[in-house]
Amino acid sequence: MNNKISRRHYRRVPQSALIAYSENILIRTRDVAQFAFLQNEVKALETPLEQYRAALAAALNGGRAEIAQKNNQLKALIAALDAVANSLEAHAESSQTMILDAGFSVVIPPARIETPETPEIQRISSTGRKGELLVLLNDADPRAVLTHGIEYSDDQGQTWKNGIYRNQRRFILTDLPSSPQLFIRIRSIGRADRLSKWSDPVLTAVL
């Protein structure tokens, strides 16, 4: 379970919303037994929060000096939030719930991109029409598959042709050459163009 606090979250919220964000952390943690270890950092958050609140209000109708002061107080508030986050993260260990209870957000890890497994050709047969084959596949994890690449060989697998794509697990191939011995192979294509290995070639006949 991820237990990293998303510092990017409170660095990127609108400056006015940062006040409510910080207040929420104070309400959730101040004088709460669960966060007894955090009280020094929580108390140290109060002063920069109030100073930032005043500086932000002054900067709304102020000039360069007021804006500069607001920016300085913003840095101080962020530093105080970082101190709370550092202490909390060190004590939370694997407890994501404790981090959320304190009012922080957690880092959401990027989704793992899996390489699709090699598809299995369960069935391949003529449709009864010239140049057509009906294909039924078995994907071990169809959620990891965006589409399939299909190739055929009419020279015993020496060369492969076509390279068409189908995203279904059951489909009809068309415009194939008439042959009593045509090899078909298929591979799955997943996210980020991850490619499975080619399936074992399957020998079939095409009208």
C-alpha cells in the first residue's frame, strides 16, 4: 500500500484554497490522540498559516511589496506543511488511513503497464466464402489487450504478409489468398505499444 504524501497536491492548489487545506489539517490533528507525535509540527503550522492569511488579504489590493510579502509567507506555510508531512510520513509506516485521516492526500502510483500474454488461437475455419476465415481467440487477460496483429504465410512460414489488426476476440479475416495450406499467426498489442510474442502458427485452408 502506498504511504507517500502528495506534496504536489498542496503546492498546486489555488493560493486561497491553501488556507482551507491547512485549516483542515489543523482541525484533524490538533490535540488528537492518534496524532500525539505530531503536535509540535502542528503547533508550528498555526503561525505561518495566520501570517499567510493576512498577507494574502493585503496582496489582493496591494502593490509589489504586498505581493512579495505574500509570496514569502506562502513559502513559510509550505515549509510548515512539509514539516508536518515529513513527520507524519515517518510515523505512518504502511498506514495510508492515518495519512488520509490527517487531511493529506497520498501519491497515486502510475498504473503498471503489462505486456500482454501470447494469445491462443482457439478456432480458425473457413466461412465458406472465398478468401475468408473465422478466428476465435483466447486472451489470458483481455483487459491488457488493445488490439491484435494478424499475419499469414503461404510459403511454410518463410515470409509473413498482411499485418492487419482486429481488436475483437472473434473476427473474420478477408481478402486472404486461396490456399490449401495457409499459416496464420497472431500477437496481442497492449498499452504503450507493448507486444506479446507471436502465437504458434496455425495451418488452415482458405477457399
